[in-house]
Amino acid sequence: MTFQTLLDLVLGGVSLGGIYALVAFTLSLSLATTHVLNVAHGTFMVLGAALATLLFRVTPVSWPVAVLALLAGFALLGLFFEAAFVRPFAAKSPQQILVGSILVTFGFALAVEALLGYYWARLVDPQPSFSLTFPRARVTLLGLAFSGTRLTILVVAAAAITAFHLLLRSTPLGRAVRALSQNYVGAVILGVNPRLVSLTIYLTGIAATAAAGALLALAIPLEPYSGLRLTLVAMTIVVIGGVGSLPGALLGGGLLGMAEVLTAYVLGSVWSPVVSLLVFFSVLVVRPEGLWGRRAA
């Protein structure tokens, strides 16, 4: 293995881990604050990749307009999703919310995947596949050659994660989110508005997830039926890092991203999805509260 190959593998693993961490943290945050387990979370990544492919490759739209359309469209979708699939569970017990949300969002994911695959094949391309290209294949920094695509993914993912960190740590809304995730009943008694927090979480979370899907399409092609696999990846990282933990999501995303890239290099890309399953069940057996979480007293 040459040094250039090692550099490409490390950058590939870290950039992929950044995407995974961003997606897993938005899933974890929604679960911690609303108790809704969104099985369709990965489907929003696929939708983001599909819309980005449509805007950047099929239609002649400038990239600033395409980016704004992508974010605005999925922010509205986040509001719709919260109203249709989250708000009806507001008065239920945590157990009812968890079970009901799994069933409802699983059905939503299957319906969206079927419709996307059918209409994309009929109207756009008979072989549905969502992928983007980056104009600069290689970038030279300090005498070292880096993948321009992977470097861009890493920078954008890092900026999005930093924005989430600042939102949670430096704003009143962020403090309300953290209060609900730590003690829902106590936060409501103290005056936190759970409806406002829920709207914000799903508006920003689904928009960020869709953007992450567009970033992932720069690295690997996605198919209409990739959503549930991506949800499993996000759930694996939540299990590794613990629910509601940004450092845990970064740790889990980095570990899983590096594991998938190294597995693809050594054994072939067909074995990469197996890594998520192995890590998921291993952590559940050895440390159910996550590598970053605390054991219950």
C-alpha cells in the first residue's frame, strides 16, 4: 500500500464518517426529544440525492438556485412530516410513540421508495441511480494530492456539524432542545414549548439529512431502495454513540466510515454494508448504552 493510497483511504473514511455522523445526530436528536423513531430517515437521504441529481444534472439550473431549492424543499417536507407523522403521537406514552412511529414511518419509507423508483424509471432514467460529479478531481495542498470530492464532503459536513453544535450550545432554542432530551416533563413544567422544539428539529433535521444525501451522492451512487440501509447505518451510530450525543455521533460516524472504507478496500465494496450489521449487534451485546453513554446506576 502506497502513502497516497493510505491518504485516500483515511480521507475517504473520515469524509464518509462525517456524513454518517451528521445524519445519525439528527436521528438521535429527534428520538431524544420526541421519542419518535423515524425509520424513513435514510429515505430522506435518498430523496436529497435524487433531487440534487435532478437539479444539477438533468435540469439546467445554476448551483446557487439548486442549493436553495434543495434546502427550501426539504425544510417544507420537514414541516409536513412533523405535522403528519409526529404531532399525532404527542399525547401518547413513550412506548406507544416508539411502536407507532416505527410502523408509520416504515410504511412511509416503503411508499416513497416505490414511488420514487417507479416514476424516476418512467420519467427520467430507466435505470434509476442518483450520483453527482465534482469538477476538481484532485486538489494539491502542502505538496500532497487529495481527492477534491472527499475534501469538499468533509468541509461541508464539518461546517454543518459545527452549526448544529453552536445551535445547541449557544441559543435559547438549543437549551430547550437539550432540556427536553434530558427531562421532558421537567422541561415542559419550566415553560419549554415542545411543539416549537419539535418543528425546529424536523425542519432542520430533514433538510440537513437531505443535504447529507446529496453529499453522499458525490461519493457513491444511490438507488431508490437504499433508504432503509442508510437508516440502519444511522441507527448503528446512535447505538455506538448513545442517544442525543453529538460527540458520540462523531465517534460512531468516524469508526463506521473508516470500517466501511477499509472493508471495501480489502474485501470489496459488496461487503461494506455487512460492517454496519456486525457493529450494530456487537455494541448492543457488549455495551447497550453506547460507547459514549453512561451505564445506568
